[in-house]
Amino acid sequence: MDTPVTTFSEGPEDPFAVRRAALMVLDDRGRVVGWSERAEALLGHPPEEALGRPAVDFLVDPRDQDVVMDAVAACVRDRGWFGVVPVRHREGHRVELGCRARMIVKGDSPREWFLVGAPAEEVIEWETDRSVLDGLFRRSPIGLVVHARDLTILRVNRAIARFSQLPVEQHRGLTTSDFLIQQDTDTVERQLREVLKTGRSSVFAEQPCRTRQDPSREMFVSVSAFRMEDPSGRILGVTQTVEDVTERHQARRRLALLNEASARIGTTLGVAETARELAEVAVPELADCVSVDLLEPVTRGEEPTQETFETVRRTAVRSILPDTAEVMFPVGHTIHVPPGTLQARCLAERRPLLEAQLKDGPTGWLSMDPERAERALSLGVHSLMVVPLVARGLVLGLLSLWRSQRVTPFEEDDLTLAEEFASRAAVCIDNARRYTQEHETALTLQHSLLPHDVPRHPAVEVAHRYLPADTATGVGGDWFDVIPLSGVRIALVVGDVVGRGIHAAATMGRLRTAVHTLANLDLTPDEVLSHLDDLVDRLADEQESTDERSPQIIGATCLYAVYDPVSRHCALARAGHPPPAVVTPAGDVHLLELPPGPPLGLGGLPFETAELELPEGSLLTLYTDGLIQGLKRDVDESLADLCGALTSPARSLEETCEAVEAALLRDRSTDDVADDVALLIARTRVLAAEKVATWELPLSATAPAQARTLTESQLAEWGLEEMDFTTELIVSELVTNAYRYGDGPITLRLIRDGHLICEVSDTSSTSPHLRRARTTEEGGRGLFLVAQLTERWGTRYTRDGKTIWTEQPLSSTSAS
């Protein structure tokens, strides 16, 4: 290949080139003996006027004679001269010429002077260009490489020589592959060939630059290239500028990593998930291996203390190392942090620490686990950073970062970046810790407020569901209850407090407690709701509407039902609540038309109780409005789906609950206005006739004796003779009270089911009171005696009067 040799001393724009410059020859006495056409063009004197005349006579203005003579003296002294002199044009004006003078020796003359002149502005411009070119090759901090057409090196500047550690002159004939690894050489040469082919310059192309001498050292350069051509358009080669931008590239990469960390760390409110996100961001861009270790209390959502620094729990690990399990403690492992180690100092001093080259001593990092540490060293681990996780003044744990695959050790800039990672992650971890703490508190509250286990009861078989709208906290304002009442009766309750979250749950707990208290008073459903309505009013009055911590209660709904398995009688009342659904044993389903009462806390209208009889095996379904209301469903459509799910083929109550969930809550995850859901399904039972005995007694003095006789006979029939004395005494006292203070006939009822229940009813509404009789009183000891002999006793009121009841426990053999 014909490789042209470029000459840098003269180029096509040289003002002293023969075709561009004015040429003149002077003899030893200063007379003109040579004159070129270009001299005539620049100065106006034809050769016949110039030759033979002293140059000073017609070329020098008298005003400039001193300047010119000084230049002449310097030229004679130094045998040559270069500079700018003023010359007079033939027309009389002054012309500034850049002039070069050299002495010439001839055989027939002692000496002559050869002068070359050009317009001063052209000379100055050309000299400036030469200075720039000289600066590029001698003083420029940016590398410059001149390639021939075959991409061999023609010339480099001193910046390239410093990089390659070769003298400038030794680069000629070499190629890029003599300095860079093959992968980076291919990138460079591909760019140069594209410039040679198209003539389009490349500008600031950033690319990796790894040398053959030190391929592990990470460098990046910015490269620009342009094609060289001579005046005729012939391609001479390509020139390339090379600038080291490693620090700029690393700074930009660190900034990109910080932006990525902001987007990827803290996407959840889980402590472990946040720690895992931190580890994933740091590997492999910053480190080859990362571990996140949190203090034990932090993983449980608790507040860390200084005393907890001795142990940490491995919460996340990320590594590109082979056999990571052999060198890293697994997630969940509790690690003892020995005093004096880098990790212990990091936790105690609350500052990041860097060990660029790992070294060990008696208390060095190897003491954490010598066997694993030695294995890590054998895999090439050589550099370590440890950064504390600190948020809001609390030390939460630490972040450890290792390098093994990259030979370059960590540096201060890496430590700063890791500190930024840790700072952002620590805030997210602390938020997650606080959320975990609040979540556990909320769940504890919710679990303490809702029934834990629904008691087994002879009146009904029940199944239930509770689904909070806020699945994150798991708490809401809906509730249900199954409350045993006197006389083997059962109360079924479903309620809904307006709102969501912990405030609604707290209000729900207060209402549920009130319902239990009212139920124990054996009040009718409408009376229970009336008392609840008063309670909600009082709670609302207590709370300030501007108190964000105690938002004002704006309403609640409730459905209260009482079922008696002896009479199959069911009494229900509702306060702004959806009506329950009833499914008969034959499979017919309908919604009960209960009197509509206002929601609790609104007042204005009374509550009414509806009564009906339920055949044995009927399904009574109570629910909150979250089951039937939603963004994507019509209420009537939801009620139809509810009835359809309840009447599907016979199955267990749990399967029925699942069918209701499937039919009505399938769109719950995509419903933006999902509400809490409480569902209670009860299958009614009827107490066997042989377990109940009822008698009507006359209102006479013989009634107590008759009651004792009937009781004795019935207990004998049930095989409860051992309870005869106590029960006869209880029955005698209750009937005697009814005879003395009551009106109308007296009804005695005995029920055997787990307990022996005695009930005495009369038409009086006067309530008996338990009191201690003084020694001088003849009466007043009856109810006190009854209370001592029974497990529980009480009074409940009906429309026709009252019933006093007692319960006595049966032995396990008697109950069966």
C-alpha cells in the first residue's frame, strides 16, 4: 500500500510557499539583484525599476528607516532574520510584510541575501496555526493520534505518550491493538473506518478503554475523529482526539445509580423487602457482593437500643460470587458482632468505614467467622465497605459491600455513593419498621375486639367471615357476634361503623362491648338498639370534630336477632342495616321485611322488633353492606347473587360461606370503593321435647309445694336425683316470690342441656332484688340463697310480665 508521508513544516496554506511569496535577492551592498513576479504584484515595482537599485532608496519610507535599519543590523549579526517590516509601495502607501532573510554565499561574491516576503496578516495567521499545531502535539492535555489510511499510527502527541508510557517517536507504525485489549480495539477501529469511509466526523463518542498492561483498570475516554485530505481531495488518513473522562463517567454512573435507588428502594412497607431492594441496587454496579444486616428489634418492628448492637440478623444477600452460600451467612441467620471489628465500629460510631485492601489482625474482619472469611479470600474478595443504616437518629443496622471480581478497590467516592444508598434505604426501612409496629398494634386491637371463637351452642350452628377493606392494616369497623342468652336462647349480631381503619375499629369495639352488656340484661332487640343509639350520641358529643386523632362518629348500623330453640321464635330489629336473608329447609329464600330503623346516632325514629317462627334447619344470614355494595355491582343484582349462593345444593355452612364469597366478592380486588365485609350464617336447631318440661301453676299458697313435687318427678325422669334437694329449694323460693309479689298464673319450666335451667314466669313486671337481710328481718333471704346455690341467675322481661331464671351446671355424665 502506498502510504503518503505527511510533512508538518509546510502545508498548502504556507504564505512563504514559492507560488505565494514575494522573492528578492540583495547583494552585499544592499542593491536588488533578484526580483520575482510576486514581488511586483505585492509592491508595484516592475523588475526593470527594481534591479540594480539600493533597496533602501525605493522600498523604505524615511519615517521607517530606523526600524528597518535595526532589522538589517540584526540580520547581519545573526546571518538571518524573521519578522514584520514596513515597506513602501510604488504608489507611496505603506505595506506590512512578513519577511524571512537568509545569507547566501556565491563563488564570485562574498555574500548575498535571499529575502522571502508575504502580507503580514497572512504570516501572522500562519504562525498562529503553526503555534496551535505545535501546542496540540507538545502541550495539549487531550490526546492526539494521527493514523494513516491503514490505521497505523503516524504521529501522537505527548498526552498519548504519557498514557502509553512510550516515547513519541516509538509510536510510528504501531496500531491501537498494541495498546488496548481486543474488545476495545474493535470499538475504536470500527469508528475510524466509518470516518474514513464516509468523511463524516465523529464527535465525543464515549467508550471503554482498557489497556493490555492493566486490563482490570476501568477507564473511559471521549473520542472525536476527522478525515484528513490534501488540497486535491486525496485521503491521507484520519486524526483522532482522545480525552480521559473516567471520573466524569463514574460520576454520571453514580448519579444514575442514585436515581435508580430512589425508584427501586422503598416500593413496599416490608422491612425485609426494602433490605432486599437495597442489596439488588448495589450489585453488580457498585459491589460484587452485598449483605444487609438489621438489629434484631428492627426486624420485629420494635425500637432499637444501644444494647442491641451485639447481634444482627441477616436480612438480605446479593452476590455474583460463585458458591455464595459457602461464604455468606444465609438470610435469617443471627450474627454475633465481635467488638473491634469493622462492623462493630461502624455501628458504634455511626459512620461509614472503608478498608480498600483487606487486612486482618486479632480483632479484624476475619474474626466474624474465620472459616467463611478464609473461603471468601480464596475467591478473591479484597475490598470492603461498611455503612451504617441510620434514620431519625436511630441505628437500624448496617450495609456491607465487598469486591472480588473487579480488581479496582473501593475508593472514597464509592463510599460516598454507598452512604447515599444506605441513607435512603434507612428511611424506607424505618418507615417499614414503624408500619410493622403500627400494623401489629392494629391487628392486636382488631383481634382483641372481634370474637376469637364462636361458641358451640344448642340453638344454632354458625359459620362466619370477616374481610377488612384495608387489607394492608387488616382492621375495619364491621363486626359480628354470637352471644348466648338465658333459656338456651342465642343473640346474633352484625354491625357496621361508618369509616375504615383503626378509628372505626376502636368505635366498633366500644359498640360491641355495649351490645354484650345489653344482651346480658335480656333486653328485646328494639331496646338494645335504642340504648346503642343513645351511646353513639354520647360518644359523638364527647369527641371534638377538629380532633384528627379522634374523628367524630357519623353513624353506625346494626342488626340484632334473638332466637329461642325451644319455641323456634326469632325476634329481630335493625338500625339502618340491610335485611337478613332466610332460607327454609325446603330451599325457599327470601329477604325479611323488617321495620326500617334509622342508623345509630341519627335519632328521630323508634326501633321496632319483628317476630317470626323459623322451622328447624332454616338458614338465617346476616351481613354488612360491604357484601352487596360495590363500584361494579348493582345492589339488586348482588342480593339476587346472594340468594342464589345460599340456595345452592346442600352442603356445610363453611362451603356456603365460600359460595357467597365467590358469588359476590370476585371483583373485590379491583373495586376502588370496597368496604369491610362481615358475614354470619346460622342454621337453626330445635331443642328436643324430652329436654323441656313446662307447667302452669295456680296463684295460690300451694304453688310452691306443687312446684317441688313436679320438679322432683322430672329430675328423677332425667336421672338427676343428686340435684333434687338444691333444685327443689331454688324452685320453691322462686315460686314463692311469684306468689307473693306477682299476678296471674305462674309458669314453671325446666330445661336440660349442658345446664339445668329453672325458669319461673309471672305477669308482674316488678323486678326482684338481691339483698342481705338483717337478723331482725323474717324475709329477704330467698334470692340471696338462690344466688349462692346457682351458677348464674337473672331476670328477663316479656310483654306479659317477667321470667326469673337460674342455671346449675351438670356433671359430664348427667349432661350426656
